[in-house]
Amino acid sequence: MSGAALAERGAALAEPPATAPADGALRARILALRDGLEHGLIGCSGLVERLMIGLLTGGHLLIEGAPGLAKTRAVKRLADGLDGSFARVQCTPDLMPADLTGTTVWRQDSGSFEFLPGPLFHSLILVDEVNRAPPKVQSALLESMAEGQITVAGHTHPLPDPFMVVATQNPIEHAGTFPLPEAQLDRFLLHVVVEMPDEASERAILDLVEGELNHHAEAMPVRLTLDEVRAAREAALSVYVSPALKDYLVRLVAGTRSDAAAPDLRAAIEHPASPRGTLALMVAGKARAYLHGRDHVVPEDIAALASDALAHRIGLTWRAAAEGKTARGIIGGLVQRVRAL
Ligand SMILES: Nc1ncnc2c1ncn2[C@@H]1O[C@H](COP(=O)(O)OP(=O)(O)O)[C@@H](O)[C@H]1O
Ligand SMILES: [Mg+2]
């Protein structure tokens, strides 16, 4: 029996699905997942919020930070809170696209080809140190993220839904890395930068991890089913964005293209953000509003996420870069200068 037929039979034998929880109950479970993540990730509420936004929008995340800042831990913890399959890929310069996508093998006994799916065929995938993977692997990954399917040996295979990629990269390691192509960076909904913890957080990390070493690990309080994730996604994406707020979004992104908002900031930009960036910011803003218990987006949702949603989609001029300007700084400046309403 084929895998699909087996799955179908399994579904038929399973209990009938419980009726979908009312919106409030579902949101409570989403917030329990968020709180469970925060509990095990000291001082990482920004990262946790963005992981939740990725989950609620179907968006992929690129997390950048030095080693040892709980990036892997964060994604593993998210996997613990989800009733879906999880895979981790450690990127190295000798990784090949088939190591991600899978391969087709010849089966002597049945006299036919069989597709052996690779780690991409999971609901949540941690791609560690993505900038150490060679360009062909990166492009296979980015293509799957954009299209929700993979073509191997001429056959197209759909990826699971939900399908969420969280890639990490280490900014200090340059030798032997392949920077992600700028044009493909915008496959990521958000680019999140994690910083060193402050002293109080670091102290709390010691206690937490010491406790875990002594077998006092706190399990995730919930384990969301994929149906719940899909339902929450629908609810989050139906959050209202007013026409005035859409105008604000457009003004903000247009500030990367024209001199209307801030000519000095615009002059630092070589490649502006595309409409994909504007859409990403709107969708991320909806998910943030949902997490904050609102049925509508407010300017604060947009301002809070603008750098993470837009900075990786713009390129600075060499002069601006040489002057030490950063894309995040430019977007931050635009947020301060563009009037919200
Ligand atoms: N903010 C944090 N909260 C909890 N544990 C942390 C935190 N920062 C670091 N750690 C601990 O430090 C270690 C390194 O974490 P890891 O997820 O492997 O880092 P990374 O993937 O960023 O290199 C782990 O033992 C983790 O528990
Ligand atoms: Mg790691």
C-alpha cells in the first residue's frame, strides 16, 4: 500500500476530529505555545514573537546571531510544541541539493524507481548555518520556500502544509561561507538578529540550564496540531488592516524608492524593497496584532516589524556601507520619519 493510501486509511480509522475550538480557545492555545517558548528562552521575547509570526503566516525566518545564543534551542522548542514532523540540517560546504530534497533510487525487487524524500519534507525545518551551504543547495532550499514544492528528477513533489523553514547564520564566520544571494534573501518573511543577553538574563540562563542538566526540564505546555496551526493562520490573516494603514505601509516602503519621505536616507539605498516586502510587512503585522489580541492592525505593529521585514530586502550603496550605515539603521530612520496616519 502506498504511503498516501496508508495515510488515508489512518485518517479514516482515527477518531472523528473534535469540532474546531472557538476562536478564543484557539488563540489561548497559540498564546500558551508562545508562553512555553518564552519560558525556555530567557530574554528572547522578540525572537519568540517572530517565530510565532512565522508560524501564523506561513512565513520563513532567517535568524542571525553568534553561536551559543539559543537559536537551535528556540527552533527545537517550537518543534516540541507542534504535532508535526521536524528535521534539522547542518549545512557544510560539501552538502548537495539531494541531501535536502531527497533522491530517486532504483528498486531491483519491484523493477521501478522510488523517491526517498529528504529532510525538506517536514513541517518544520531548521537549516543551521545556511551560509555554509554551497549555492546550489541554497537555491534548492529557496526554491522550495517560494513554491511549496520540489522537483527531483523531473517529478514535482508537494511539500507539507504547514511548511516552515527557519535558517540560521553566523555573522562572524566569513571563511568558507557563501553569503545568501541578495535577490533570494527576500524569500524570508523576516530576518531576525539575536543579540547577546544582558547580565540578568545570563544569570537566569545558568539557573535554567543547570536545572535541565538535573532533569528538571520543563516540557512545552501545549502541543498544537497542524489543523490548529492552519485554523490560527486563517484567523490571523483575516485581521483587519484599514485603508489608512495600508497607505502608511506604502509610504514607508516607498521611502526606500523615492525622495518623498527622507532624501538623505533614500540616497543610501542602491536596491529598494519590492512589493513582496510591503506584503510581508502587512502580513507580519496582522500576525502580531493577532498575538496581541487585536482584530485590527495598528501602526505600532508595522513600526515594530519594519526592520525585520524590510532591511534584508534593500541593498545599500557602497558609499553608505563604507560610512558604516546599515540597512536596519536606514529602515529604522524611515520608521521615525514617515508619519503613521
Ligand atoms: N536565552 C537563552 N535561554 C536559554 N538557554 C540559553 C539561552 N542562550 C543560550 N542558552 C543555552 O546555551 C546553549 C547554546 O544554545 P544553542 O541553541 O545551541 O545556540 P546556537 O544554536 O545559537 O548556537 C544551550 O545549552 C542553551 O540552552
Ligand atoms: Mg545552533
